Amino acid sequence: MEAIADRSDYAPPSWLGGRRIALFAGAYNHISDGVALTLNRLVEYLEGHGAEALIYAPTTNKPPAIERHAGTLVSVPSIPFPGRSDYRLTIGLSREGWARLEAFDPDLVHIATPDYAGSQALKWARGRGIPVVASFHTHFAAYLEYFSSYNKLYRMDLLYNTAWRYGRWFYPQCQHIYVPSPSIADELRSKGITENLRLWVRGVDSKRFSPSWRSDAWRLKHRILPDEVVVSFVGRLVWEKGLSVFADVIDQLKAKGTPHRSMIVGDGPARRVLEERLPETIFTGPLAGKELSRAYASSDVFLFPSDTETFGNVTLEAMASGVPAVCANAAGSDLLVVSGKTGYLAPSRDVDQFTRCVSWFLEDSGCRQAMGKAARARALRFEWSQVMARMAGYYGEIFGVPPGPKAGASMCMPFAATA
């Protein structure tokens, strides 16, 4: 297989000073998900090295999920996705938005969401000779495939094929395409998107997410006894995250009489149904800061059956917290979890196999603790400083900045060797 281009010999990013970067995203502050948090970290990094960032993204009338977002945010007119108001579809830049973009006069346009506003930005930048890069964050085509498998009333297969045709038109017009894992790169290549792929994994704050945050007091506050083993899920409560599989696993564990407690951290449109389906499960609602750190570290097994991820930030956070993970053997998770060493990978939507994997951890505390330590060690290879420095190196390539001396061995290099 082809190698994914990786520039780890990046020069120190002092050359970022004064650069102007326009970022187009489908979510930046109205949802606190992995995409929005990653893009905020990128903008923080850029601004911390003297660059200016102007972000175009949808907003809502509700209080933002990320109040202190990085950079200057320009609201893009949007409408809610049918049946899923948490997703927004842009309907084009406003007159004010265009005027601000012209006045900003960016040196680089970075498109994180290839929606209508993203296509407008692509056309605008190319017409002015401004370099354009794209990053692949949300697997929209996989979402459509997921929805079609559960809802036979809609011809989602037609939308799925249309999405890939659009991708084959959109992405080759970008000078770089940043992908979060080799598996995603393989999938893009299989769909005919083969050129200019660059590996840009996600990172983790290993101090914020650490076994040191484990708290018996926090567990007791949530009615978890010291000897009880907790199976947890963290994320937005939407069905495409594999929540039906999570619920089925908990049901099977209960039916088999396997002692455990289950906990779900997060909020979303699926919460009400899940609360009815799993009356004995602890629902904490959305958590942040120290409360989120304690929730991860106070868990014992992390169950994340989603097969629609491009990376899996929550899996990495759980691993950094010293919690072994059981995940779908799919893009994203297969980069993070070494099955049998830091957790287990189960075939997508195979409830029986997921249940077996979770049961092994519930019944063997020694295995659970050993894999938790191994998971923590692996997570430490994904430090944000390295991840963002890699992106600076890619930007430098666009701007013609010559490579400098290596800034230490890249923690992510083992994953860049092959696709």
C-alpha cells in the first residue's frame, strides 16, 4: 500500500506569525464534539504562534456548547438537518460573511466540512489563487449507510453514492487532505480519492485524562460501590454512535447474571429512549472539566461500539485515563486499540462478541488492570503538542517553508509508515 505523506521534520513554527488562515467548519461552538474541540485546539495553536484565524461555522440561538471558543467566529446561515436539529446544513455565506472574508484576505483556506459553505470557499479561494487544504473529520457517507440500514423508508443508498461522487469532485481540488487514520486513507483511496493525503491524528491531554483522577467519592456520589465494576460510554447520545449495541450488551450481561454497573456520560436526542430502555444505568448528562476527568478514570471498562468514527477522541481519552476499551473493529478505533493488549476490537454490530469481550474484563480484574496500564502507555504517544506541530509542518509545506531540524522523535510516526 502507499504510504501516507508525513512531515515530521517540521521547522519551528515562528514563521506562522502574521499568517492569516480562514477555517470553514460545519460545527465549531454549537456542539461540543470531537470535531469542534479538535478545531478549537488547532486555532489555539495557530494563534499561540502569531497567526490570525477567521472561522466560518453555523451557530444557533441556544447558548453555545463551547462558550470560550478560539479565534474570531463568523456565523454562517444554516438550517437544521431533517430530524436531527443538532446537525446544521449551511445555506451559503451572508453578504457580511463575504465582505469579512474579502477584508481578511487569507493566506490559506482550510475546509473542515465540505458542505455548501465549504464549496463556496473552495471556489472563491481557487479563483484568487489562494491555497486550499481540507481535513476529513466526519464520515458523512458512513452515517448515510448507517441510517439506510435502520430505516428502509428512505433511499439512503442513493445519497451514499452521491456523497462519494461529491467527494471525488471536491477533495482533488485541495492541495492537502488531512486524514485522521490510515484506515480512513484506505477508504478514501478505495472511493477514488487517492492524491495528497496527509496523516493528522488527534491528540489527548494526558494530564487532564489520567488514572490519577479516579475517585471513590465521585463513584459513591453516583451510587457506585467500591467493588462494583463500571462499564461506561462517553459521547453524544445519537444512535449512529452504536448506542443500540451498547444497550443490547448491557441487556445480555444482565440476562447472564454478570455483575456490573453501566454508566452513560453525555446528552443528545437518543437519551430519553435509552433511559427507558436501561432504567438501571447511571445517566450523568454532559460533563466537562474535572467532572469529566473523574467520570473516565472512575470507570473500569469503556464500551464504544460506534463504527461511524473517523478517529474516536473519546476512546483515546478513556485509554489515557487507564481504562481498557472495547470498540468496533472499524476506522478510528483500529488505530487506537491493540486488540488483546490495550482492549478488544469486536466486529461491527456483533452484540454477542461485544458482550464476550466486556465479560472477559468484568470477570478478570488482573487482565482489566494490566490492559488499563497498557492503554495509558499507548495513549501517551498521542500528545497534542506533537499533533499540532505536525499540522504546522503541513502548512509550512504549503507556504514553502524549508524543513528544519527534527523537533524530537514524532510520537505518531509508527502510524505514518503505512496506509
